[in-house]
Amino acid sequence: MSLSVDVFVVGADGGRQLQDVPDGCSDSAGFESWRTRVWGSPVVRSVGAGFFPVLADADLQVDPEQVPAFLRECLLLRENLEKIVAGIEPVRTTTDYRDAISDRLTMIEDAARRGLAMGGGVLVW
């Protein structure tokens, strides 16, 4: 199983309406094991992340008004990528692992920007 990242808008009934992933974009947010291994890891928590660690125990819903703060947290993780990679037991080479995390973070950031542009939120599940 893999984690997915999707954009949602809140419908008139108050429910989430998932949006289609645009052509040329990916909805991959990492492997299911990354809930605890990466996004919910102690090192991600130690750099001050608050959104991503939720994935260790549940799906992550970022409501529309939280998206700017979520994008700041994505930047925080990107700025601390070397520390994060060093604090996680790599299953591949460190360079491969760093690149894989960076690639998934890019996909999450892209979804967050799409959500921000349409007044929507982000779901990582």
C-alpha cells in the first residue's frame, strides 16, 4: 500500500469532495510504512513538525485555512532534509532515500498549492 495526497474542497453539505489529480501530477506521498518511518518519525517531530506526525496514528486532513501553515511545515522539512535522512534508518543509500523523500515532499507541496489556489484542503491518506 502507498500513501496518497489529494486535494479536497468543502461542498455545500459540509462534506469533502476529492478533486481529480491533474494530468502530469502524482498523488504519491510515500509508502504506507512512511507513516511512522518518515513522516511520524522522532526526527521529523524534533524539527518542529506538527502536521506530518499525525500520520503515525491517522490520516492527515489539512483544512483549507491550515494550508498556508502546512506549506510552511513542508518548507521546514525540506530545510531539515539532511537531518531527517540522517535520523532515519535508510532502506537504500542515503542519497536515494533523501531523493525519495524530497520527491514525495514535492508532490505533497504541489497538492497543497493546488488546494490553496482553489480554497481547498489537503488529505494525506
